[in-house]
Amino acid sequence: MNNFARIAFAAFMALLFFTSSQGEATSCVADWSSSGRPGAAAVRYFGISGVFYGEQDTSGEDTSAFSPDSLEDEKKIEHLAEQSAESEDSPLLDFLASKRADEDWHLELRSRLGGRIQEAAGFRKGLYIGSPLKSYQRVKLRQSRHLSCGILLKKDAGEARFDDFTSANIQVSDVGFLSSLVIGDYVIETGQGLSLWRSTEAGKGAEVILPVKRKASGLKGNFSAGENGFFRGIASDMRFQDFSILLFSSSRARSASLDINGNVTGFSAGCFRTAAEIEKRDNVRELLFGTRCGYLSKTFTWGITLYRTSFSRDLVLDNPPVNQGSRFSMISADYLCSLPYLSFFGEWALAKGVPGGSSGLLISPARGVDIICSFRFYSAGFSNLHGSGFGERNSAEKGFYTGLKLRIFKDLKISSFYDQFNFQEPGVFPSPGNDVLIEAEYNFTSHVELTCRYRRKKKETMKNIPNPSGLLSPLISGEQRHYYRFNAECRLSEGARIRWRFDHLRVESDFFSLRQEGTTCYADLACAPIKPVWANFRISFFGSDSFDAGLSEYESDLAGVLTQPVLFGSGASWHMILKYIPSEVLEISLKYSDCVRDDVKRVGSGPDELPGRRDSRLGFQVDAKF
């Protein structure tokens, strides 16, 4: 691993020297306005944009929305993506979409094709019924700001149907007292997300404020490729001055794993490649209806959310592992009180009569200083099927969180949090744990930024070990995870930067005093070598003792794709992205990635096993706006 680190560092220095020697010859595609902020072309550089569930700062500027017209925004998006720990089809990036972009187009087309170059065992042995090609096709149409519609068609590798997953909706907005009406697929976010939220959420991390104090987006049409976490039916949000009423109903078939009694043990991720997976398709139906009543003013917001859902089969989910029946109901109350330099927020709920919730306080005593505190309590048996509260697991949990964002002076920013939590399962001794993070960002010069991060998480985990009879027995073992990061970033010109990063993870377990380590090191260059082209290149080296000590690495991808592979074992990976932007209405993107493992003869296992140590992927995408 040391040799890999030296090679990566040498590559970084060589790239830095070469690019710096070009001086102002390195151009930027962006149109820079008189205010110094890039125009629409720069917005398309990174392919993702952000609307975060933030809050109003004391200056009155809405900090919940921004677009990726600066490298600072790219870093903020990376933080939230890292904290989500979501997969490629996560809807996170669909929600991190610029609000202002919707006003500039009437027709939007997106076509994406891709897949692995090596053929997996499932295709070679005829287990997968479809082709290796992945397909994503989406059309959005906006007649005016009052009427919009769209349709999405998706096919995963190994699936036979081009439209294996289809999502569509029609939305009417801002017509009289009707704030929004959606017919088709939609999502709802309310309060702090405890009762209703999208299917993905950012957890604890360097963005210490945003995951704790959320800003719900209300009712929105669904255009996510994720096959769970949305409703299908009709929903209407009506506003009467400061009051609002949201009515919604949904009826949709869902795919689930069943036990021998026909009970639902878990919902499918949405892959239907084999005969066994196809048997799970649409084998459960969910019928849901609910309402939300709220009050909104400049300083105070409150709401009450109520819904009831029924399934065609009983649920026996893992968390908690009890038969929950086929009917589920939840009622919650949320509040937000915003005063100068001070905000109170929270949401508490009853899920089938079991309480749970959280309350928090945000203090901004001075410019550049934010302090947040949050208390949470989820009873044993608490379950939120369509929500995502802040915490470790939202059941049998009690915790207290404190976060700090501090800009000591112009060039130094500190982010830190401490979280103390306790798991309290019935009939089991309490299981305490804590999580602490501190990160320092220092602008060494106007073009060079250095970041250091340390995180330690300590909790008890359940491990299965062989007993004298040869069977596996559960054992509770204490575990500490120490995470270190050093990041150096140099902005070579407006819109161009080079980055070098070193991550290290040390996992210490009380079980036989086990200690495992993992390390990654990469160099990354993003620039516009010629005016209509933007390029990104990264090379990474990694090594770890096991999968548990592997490190997930966020990487840029085609617009709308979230990629965070877990790098474990020993090897190297690299990727290259090219974006050709001939005009404001057209963007053509290409990505090639390659990962080579040194510690194995074949990558993957079972039907996904590849014939060698290499995993190569190719993706192509066209975006057009008219």
C-alpha cells in the first residue's frame, strides 16, 4: 500500500506541475457574469445541482438552494452524497436539483445507456434473462409554470424489458388556492421527515447542520429511478392564506421477499433478472390514504400529518423483528419556530400507538457561528414505513446530538459534532455508543485549500461466531472505527481544479482484539481543456484487510447518477468523464471507469462474478433542453 501511495502522490505532483505551468492557457467554458458568478454553461459542468433542506440565515438569503456554479458547491454536494451512503439509483440527486433550472425550459430529454464491459457469470450461464445493457430514458414537458408532466423508463442490467420500471405523472401548480395537484407517481416530505420523507436521507457527517434540521419540500412529482419510496395515485396541496391542507391517496403493487408463511420480510430493490426475482414482482399491494394540515407564517410553522396504509400480506420486517400485521397508521406533529439568531424545531409521532420523535435547537449567535442540539427518542417497536427520522436506526434508540460550524477567521472553518446514543431493546441490556467528528478547512492561499478530518465511532455490534457444536452463535462485541482524511485542493483557474486525497480507516474490535485497516489515495483533475469540453480524470489506489475495513469513495459521474463504490481488498481504479457542451440546449457525456483487484483472481461472486480481476464500465448520456 505504501508503494501505491507514493505513486499516487507522484502522479498528483506531476499533474499539478503540468497544469500550473499552463497558467491562463487552461480555459473555462463558463460565462462569467459581472458579479463573478458563472452563467448557465458552468451550471452544467458537474451534472448535479443542489437544493438542500437548509434554513434562512440572518441576512435573509435562502441557504437551502444553490447551483453547482462553483467548486464550493461541488464539495457541498459531495458531503451530502457521502453522508447518504446510497447506491447508484438513489433518488438523492433527483432532489438536489436547481429550482431556477425549471423556469428555463419547456421540453427536457435525457437518454442514458451503459453497463459493464466484462460479462458476468449470470449472463454466461444463462441465469439472467435480459441483456447486460442498462437503460434510462426520461422526458419532461412544461407548458408553463402551472402545468408539467413527464415519464421515465428504466431497465437494469439483466432485465428483459426496456420499460421494466416506468414512472410518470402530471402536475398542476399555483392555480388559485391549489398549490399543487399531482396525478401519477409522487413523493411527499413533511416536517422533519419522521412520518413522510423521500426514500433516501443524509446522515451524520461533515455537513453537521443540514441532516438534523431539515426543510421539507412538500408535494412533488416523482422522477427518481429508485423503485421504492414513492406513492402512486393522486395528491392535492391547497393553500388558504396561512393555512394548508394536503390530501393524498396511493394504490400500488410492490415487490417483496416472503417467508414460508407468505409474510413480507423485506421489500425488493427492484432488480428482476432471474426467474426467482421475477416471482417477487408485484406480489404485495399497498393501499394508503392520508392528510396533512398546517400553518405557515414568517416565524412559526406547525403541522399535523396523519396516514393509514394497508397491505395485502402481513409484515414481518427485521427492524423490529415482530409480526406487524397488514395495517399500519401514523400520526405526527411537527413545529418550527424561527427567531433572530434562534430556531426551535422538532417532530413527534405515534406509529400504531408507539411513540418516537426528536426536538432540536439551532443557535446562530454571530456571523460564521452555528450551534445545533437535538434530542431523539424512539421506543422499541417504533417503525416509520414511509419516513426517515434523524438517528442511528429509528427504533429502540435514545440519543443527544450537538453540532458546531465555526469560521474562526476568513480562511479557517471548523465543523464538528458529538452524538451520544443508546440502544434499548426489550429484555436486553442497554447498548451505548458515541460518534464524534472534527474537520478543519484552511485556505492556505486563495487557490489552495487544505482539509483534515478525524472521526471516531464507538458502538456495540452483533457478530456470529462458531460454538463448540459448529453452529454460529451471536456475540455482542464492542467496536471502534477511526477514520482519518487529508485533502489538498488547488484551484488552477475559474472552473478548473486538482485534488489529492488520503483516507485511512482503522477498525478495532473487542472480539479477540481484532484490528483491521483500510487506505485509499487518489489524484483528481477537473478542467476545461477546450471551450466546449469539460473533463474529469481520477486515479485511485486502495488496500484493506477486509470488506469491513473498505472505504466508500464518492466520484463524479453522468448527470443524475450517484456513484460511491466501496474500495476493499487491494488494487487500483480510475475513471474519465468527458462532457461536450456545444450549446445551452445540448450536453453529451461519456464516462469510462476501470477497477483492477490485485488480491483476487475474479471480481464478484455468484451470478455477478466477472471472469477476471478487472471491472470496467462504460456510460453514455445525452441531455437536451428546448
